[in-house]
Amino acid sequence: LDRDILTFRLDEPEYPMSVCSFPCDVGHRKDNKDSECCWACMPCEYNEYLKDEFTCEKCETGYLPIEDKTMCAEMTVIYLRFSDGEAIGTMVFSICGIIATLFVIAVFVKYHDTPVVKASGRELCYILLAGTFLCYSVTFIMIAPPSSYICGAQKFCIGTAFSICYAAILTKTNRISRIFNSGKTTAKRPGFISPKSQIVITLGLVLFQVVILSAWLFAFPPMDKIHFPTPNTAKWICNGIQNFSYMIAFSYPIILLLCCTYYAFKTRKIPEAFNEAKFIGFTTYTTCILWLAFVPIYLTTSDDVEIRIVTVCFTISLSATVILACIFIPKVYIILFRPERNVRSSMMKSKSTGSSKQSTSTSIYSSSSNENHRMASY
């Protein structure tokens, strides 16, 4: 009998296999509870490995089975790297901001004794520029690989940078408000409007933030950890970025911002020659809109740490950009491109309204600036 020329069926020339069960594929276990000789092949779960041919067992937290399911291996840890696209985007934006800030500082230093710089309140401007520079620099701290030192720097710097900026702006707007309010009732110059007083007030406001952050760091020491948002995902993060605790660092600057907005609105009708309040108002109103958009995004991205970090970086950098664009760019424009307006007579011009109160306010504001070389404002 020649079996080679025999066929089982014309459409199925191969003989049928007479077996109870086929061998199981990779990653499958044998389930023979319904029969002692035969079995069914059951796949192991995505986080299980094949302990033996009949048993699948879960891997420990932080481990996943290798391709053939024969053992577990440590997960690849995910974190925001400097080479990631979103990180590169935030860093490029911050670098541009740092360059712009350094350029403004250079212009102010070079034209330190010109009327525009004097009228701006040089000391507070330098403090504000330092805060702006720190805001842009925070991006690199946020993207750096987590460690206890980096996590501590994140907690401390994100709040301090904003506090420096808004403390300086609040001091500016409060000074303008007090000067013009007192001018309505008396010719006496209000207290604490000298440059030294303004610096002390600003540093005091910043010091309060430093005390809050120091207490926070002492009570809850910063540390890095591996976070598992899903059983098959491991992310290397700072312990504060996962929850809402970073809002502690933002809470005090938000209060300062709201106070700045109040004073900016309060001084919106001062004489046009003193229109720095107008630019400060643009700054605070725009920043409030940014923060109204930021807070919901921050609170709803707890599981996507990378998006949260990028959102924080862009919000901080955009806030710094608003300060540069609204407060400093108009001054730099006059210094570099309209030098004919960078003279004392131009700084003191205002539209005449025939109001004796306005004239009194203008006189007081001018006299209050003797320490600042008779500061006037736009």
C-alpha cells in the first residue's frame, strides 16, 4: 500500500490529525481541569508570566513579562527628557525669553541715567527683570531629570519667581495709587515712596513667600519617585507634581497678582503722562486670563505628568513674556527708536484738563521722585 498516492479527500489531501490537544503557543498555559489527558490553551494576562506550563503568575509592581512570557523584567521608566519634542519647544521659548530679558537689562544698564529709565523706577525695574529671568529659567528646572534636589528647586523656584515679579509690580501700582489719592486731599507727600523704601517693601513681600516655601519644604521634604498611573506604565516624577501640592507655591503669587490687578484698575484714570499704570494694567489683565486657563488644565492632568509639566513651563514663560511685552518693550522702543522722547520735558507732558486736583497730583508725583532723580511716569 503506497500511502504517498493516497488522499483523504480531494479538497483536503492531508490526513486529519488525531490528537487530543495541540501544544500551547508562547505565553499560554495549559488548562486541563475538564480532562486529565487533554487541555485547553489559555493566554496569560499582559502583566503575567508563565511560571510553569499550567500556571500564570503576576509580575511584581514595576515589572512586566518579557516577550516569551518566561520571566519578568523591570519596566522602562518614562520621564520628560530634554530630547523630547515638547521639552524642546518649551526650552526654545524660554531661551528666546532669556535672550530678550538680557537685552532689556543691557539697554537699561547702558541708558541708566536717561529720563525714561529714571521715570520707570530703576530699582524696581531691575528686581522685576530678575524675576522675569528666573521665570524663564524655571523651565530647565522643571524638565531636568527628577532628584530630591531638583524637586526641591522646583517647589521653591516656581513660587519665588512669580513672587519677585508681582511683588515689584504691586509695589509700583500701590505707590502710584497712594501718590494720586493723597494729591486729591493734601499737598503732603505720602510716606514710603523713596526707592529704598520700595525695595524694602518688595523684598518683604518676597520674603513672606520664601518663609511659606521653606516651611512647606521642611514639612514635606521633596523627593523623586516612580509613579504607576497604569499597571504597565512607570513614570519617574517628583512627588509634588502628581498631586495638587504645587498650587501651594502658586497661591501667594496669585494673591499678589489679584492685588496688582485691583490697583491697576484703581489707577486706570490717572493723567496720561503717568500712563505706566496703563501698561501695568495690560500686564495684570492678560496674566489673569492666562492663569484662568492654566488652573483648570493643571487640575485635570494629574495622570499625564508630562502635559502638566509642559503646561506649567509655558504658563510661567508666557507670564514673563507678558511682563516684558507690556512693561518693558514700550520703554525700550522709546530709548532705541524714539530718542527725541527720551528727554525730561517729554516725560512731564500731559493733557491739560483744567483740573486743579490733577495739577496738584502731578506736582506731588514729580516732587516724590527726588530720590529717583525726579521720576515722572508715562
